[in-house]
Amino acid sequence: MFRLLHSSDLHIGKRFGHLPDDIRGRLREARHGALARLADAARQGGVSAVLLAGDTFDTETPTPAMLHQALAAMADHPDLVWIILPGNHDSLLADELWAAARGALPPNVRLAATPEPIALTPNVVLLPAPCTTRRPGRDLTEWMGTAATPEGMLRIGLAHGPVQDFSEDGAGTDIIAPDRPERAGLDYLALGDWHGQVRIGPRAWYSGTPEPDRFKHDRAGHALLVSIAGPGAQPEVTPVETGRFLWTTRELALLGDEVMADALGSVLPASGRRDILLRLMVGGRARIAARTELSAIFDTLAPHFAHAEMEASGLVTLCETTDLDLIDRAGALRQAAEDLRTAGEDGAAPAADRDIAREALVRLFTYCQAIETA
């Protein structure tokens, strides 16, 4: 029985520039901390080898501190062998990165920088396909089919890239054959690139990132514990949770008669909020006063989360004359409110313009209510 831990796409050094300053540092530290969590998962699973299937670093030019601290984190677990494969974000074009890495590799860390067999044990051989550039334009795993290994050895493939246009970056020029395990006689193919965990076949998996970095996949970070009884045996693949932060999207569909505090409470996570990044997608319909109340309650709850944002473009804001009366009964404010309501209901106008008008009306209502209650 041979066991390995399959991970990928750590993206150490990712900047998270689209998020507020106060959460960026925590997210960057969580990506570095994923190495220790991977080591814990490997040790608990009786694993001796951790395969990192590309994009260990977010760029081809990580700082010296990022590189040396990552290698030191791996060296802290000398009972494990770490295999680092260059991916499309940290491809072999990063000469300075990989030269520096070679000069500082701990004894238990190996760089899979050439397409040639690597002996993991006397009975297990690794066949890596390092990314030569960000867009190689060809299937780099093809060489695995002609790689000769002694009879009776386990053959493990390690690669980074899309399978049938199945790419995190949306590119389809570097297609990896989905049946590569069958073509090359692989007992298992460890893939990186897609940040969600996906089974391509009984012998080929994307591990997903151990620490999520976007709302796209909406699940905790995982790695894969892979157990293979022997050559030709089907791998037993078990997901193990490794993520610290949860990026989750919750949907709230309003009918127009809800108590907003109760409606929000029914969809928002109740615990662990400090380590949750939340995106709330609101749809349906609501009166303008209820829409304003929703925003106010959400703004009160948002600081409880690591990060929280609300998207309400799918929410139809209903506005009647009695609602406009709460802004003003006459004068410039009332005329502005009437104009915004008309613009928001103009079916001939572009959808983006209608959204802007509706949002402006909500803001005007909010400001007027705030003045009224001050």
C-alpha cells in the first residue's frame, strides 16, 4: 500500500488587491499556513509524500522571504517528502525563482523541474510534467506514455493545466488528455490548475486549492489522501479538509412581505464568522423601505465577518406614492424621487441605467429617513 497527499494551487504571495487592507494580510498568512495543515493531514493519513501539483507561488517573482519561508515550513516536517511542480503561475520561465529554490532546497524537498522519472520509493516512480511557460500550447503529459519504468512499479503522474477547456483561467490551449492515465499506464494522475476539487476519472483528480481564494467554488479548502494497494489497483481517494477561511455565496430571495432580520438570519452562517468571506446575492422584490432596512441590517452584521458584500442587482425595488411621500411631498426632492422612479421603470432604457436609477432612489430614501430620525 502506497499513500500520498495530493495538493496544488497554494498561490503563496497572492495579493488579494480587490479586498480591503484589513483582510489581505490574514488571507496571505493563511496561504502560507496551509503548508503546516497539509503536513498535519499527511501525517494523520499515514502519508510519506506530499505532491504539490503546480502554482505553489502566485507569481514567477515571489519575494525571497516568501520562497525561503515556504521551504522552511516544509523543512519543519522532515518525515515528509515534498515534491514541488512548476505550474503556469510559477513556470520554468521563472529562472531566478527556481535557481534560488535549488540553492536552498531542504533535504526533504524535491523540485520536479524536468520531465523525467523521480523515484519516490524503490517501488514507486513519479512522472512530472512541469509547465515550461504560462501557456505551453501543448499537452505536457504526453511524454508519460513513453517513459519506461521497471515492471511492477507504481506510476504516478503529476501535472498542471486544463482538461478539455477545464481551466481556472479560462484558457483551452494546453489541453491535457483526460484519459492520460489509461494511455500512459498511470496508477494515478495528480492534477493542478482548477481550484475546486474535481474527479476526472477513477485515476485522475484535481485536488483543488488547500486554501480557497475566491467565491467561485463555495466550499472549504481540501487536499486528497490517495491510497493505492499496488500496480493496477484502483486508487482510493479521500478528501481531507485543510482550509482556514470559507468563501461562501448565500442567496436570499425576497417576496416582499418578509421581516428582514429574520430573512437574513435564515441564510447567513451563524458561527465562525470571523473566518468567513461572505457574498450575499439578493433577488426577488421588496418595498423601498424594506430594501433600505435590509441594507442597514446587513451593514450592521458585515463587521462580524472576515469580509462581507451584498449584491442586490437582482432585487426589484417596489416604490409607490406613499413611499415617495416619506422622501418629500413636494419640491425638488420629490421631483428628483419621481424622476428616479420613472428612470428605474423605463423598459426602453439599458438595464444598467435602470439599476443605477433604482439604487440612487434607494440612497435618496435612506438619506431622507436618516435626516428624519436624527
